Amino acid sequence: MLSRLSGWVAILTISLVLSCVAFGQVTTGTILGSVHDSSGAAVSGATLTITDTGKGTVTTYQTDDAGAYNAPFLIPGSYNIVVEKQGFKRGASNNVVLDVDQKARVDFTLEVGQVSDTVEVTAVAPLIRMDSAELGEVVGKTQVQALPLNGRNFAQLVYLVPGVTPGQQGENLSGSSSFNPRAASDFNALGSQANANEWLVDGIDDNEWTFNTVIVQPSVESIAEFKVLTGTYSAAFGRGAGVISVSTRSGSNAFHGEAFDYLRNSAMDARNYFNYNGSNPALGLPQMQTAYRRNQFGGAIGGPILKDKLFFFADYYGQRSLKGIVNLNSVP
């Protein structure tokens, strides 16, 4: 019995370790580039130090024989990059913004001199993607949390991306059908069918199997950013006419918290014209207002557990709804 218990403990431990190191490629980013000297020759064996400005975590890499480097599986955020090589001045590029599933290229040209001297490189976003042929854009945290959303449904922001048009109104994906009371998630990516889209949250499939809608809707406070891909994207996504890859927030070295409460009440709404409910205005009987009350509330908090090493983030989102339905029938 003891040996069997030890076996289960070993399996659980291995599973937890593997889950910690198995980063989802679709929600992380990559910083890559090359290092050359002033004559254009490749600088091999240069050390690159990449620091997450929000968390303080540090990773180091070495350039290969061609002077190239590749830093994969980085959490979206802002990074400082320092490159050093004996006999050259130190190169630096600060506040490099890395988006979800982005390949950000930062090249360095080192000058001969002392390592104590630093040459700062200003990273400029390229007009043409040289490392990927994908079509799509990133919707950032500021847009997610600042733009008005009816019902706090982040899926409405996909229309900010070129090539995305609204799907068919009143059908299952729009959330208007009695068969699917979920929030709307219908859109056409470059003319493709809405029910062929793929929704991902931190690399995990978030598609409901019956109608292919969003099965779990992340709260606005929990979303760091999301990327909408409309065409020619990597085969790593597997399927989907349009792909929405959501990256959730994580903690940092500073504590941050927020709370919210949104209320809609039928007392402030106009009455439905067809809602007579047996009343007779001619006789002074009131026409009843259909009950509709929706309360959306919650909060989020994040911060450090061990500075520069371990962080936490937690959020809660609740919704309570009461909605009356008006039916108009004709009978003999």
C-alpha cells in the first residue's frame, strides 16, 4: 500500500514539474536578432541579458557562430536587453515591448571599446514582418480595459482588427438564440465562417463543441492582451479560420488591485411596447414593466511572493441576472 502511494506521489510530482516548464507557445513571445560589429562581421559568443522590467526576472543567452540569438517562451511585457562581448562596448535596448505570440527582432551593432561603455539602441517597430507571414493584430490591455463593452464581453473588440467583420445576427454564435445563452462570439475573419474560429486562453482550447462559441469568458480584469490572427498563421494552432489567443495577466514586483460593480435595472429602462400584461390604459390600469436586473461584480489582485522570482495573480468575476420575457401570441 505504501509503495503504491509513493508511486502516485511520484507521478503527481512529475506532472507538476512538467506543467511548470511546458510553456504554451501561442501565448508567449520570442525576442530574436543578430549581433555584428561595425564592419558587418558576425559577433559570436556575445552574452545577451534579457530582463523583464515588471518582474525583474533575468535570462541570459549566447549568440551562435552566425551572431544570431533566439530567446523563446517569454511572457508578453516590456524587456530590457543588454549585449556584452570582451573588446566591444556594451549594447543596450530598453523597454522592448513584446506582445503575445510575437517575434520581436532586435539587432545590435557593437563598437570597439571598453565593456564599461554603453551604446543604447532604440528599437523601432518594423513596417514589414520579416520573421512571420501571419496576418493579424494585438489588442492590448489598455484597449481591453478602457474601451466600452456591452456586457463586459471582450470578444467585441475583435472588430478592431482589419479584415474582421460581424457575423450573422440572431444566430447561435451571436448569443441571441435560446439554444446558446452565452455572450456573442461571432465574427468573420477575411470572409471565413464564424463557426470555424478558434478561441484560446493561455494556449488552452476555449471552444464549446456544439456551436463552437467561447465556453469560458475571461473577465476583463484578467486579460493582459489578446491576438487576433486572420490568415497565414502557424500550423501550431491546428485549426480555425480566425484565431483569438488570449494571454491572462500575471503578478509583478508591485501590488495592484481593483474592484468593480456594474448594475443594470429595468427601473431606468423604457417599457417594451408589446408588454401590456393584461393592463388597460383606457381604464387607468398600468402597463407593467418587464423585470430586468443584471449585476456584474468582482475584483483582481496581483503582486510578488518572492521579489524577482515568484508572483501571484487572482481574480473573481460574478454575474447575477433576472430577466423577464415578453411573448405575443394570437389565439382564436
